[in-house]
Amino acid sequence: NKALRVVSVHIKELKRENGQPSSTGMGNGTLDSSELVHAGEEDKVDGFIVEQEHFTRDPLESAEYNAKKMLEILEDVVLYRCSCIRLHYMVT
């Protein structure tokens, strides 16, 4: 019996615009990203994936913003123990 293990945590921040869910940058929606990263750290995940599909600025600027937010959370919550940060964007 092998124990199941979570390898990565996929974070997709959502907010409501005109009554419809819309993805947004980290910290701008309804998720407690710090709590998710902390839980992932406790479970010793290998990495975190940040997804954003809707943009109010250039997608690369959004990627930079999300990377900075993730680093802030990692500094506060886990002090960089996570081995990597992966940002996944689906531009629609």
C-alpha cells in the first residue's frame, strides 16, 4: 500500500465581474493564497502552479506580478523551501 502524495498545488485566483467568475492575479480574488501555500508546504509539495486566464494588463506583466506575489508568500510562509515556482498562463 503506497501512500498518496500531492506533488504540486495549482492556484487559480477568481473574482466576480458582472456576476461571472473571472481569473485574476494572486491576492486580487477570493482565495487565501498564503493558506494554500502553507498547506502545500506542510505536505512537502514539489511546486506551485499559478494560472490566470483573464488579464487587465499585458500577460507578461501579469506573470511578473504573480511571480512577485508568490515570492512574497514564500518568504512569509515557507522561507523559500519550495524548489520551484511554475507559472502557467492560458491566454484566451
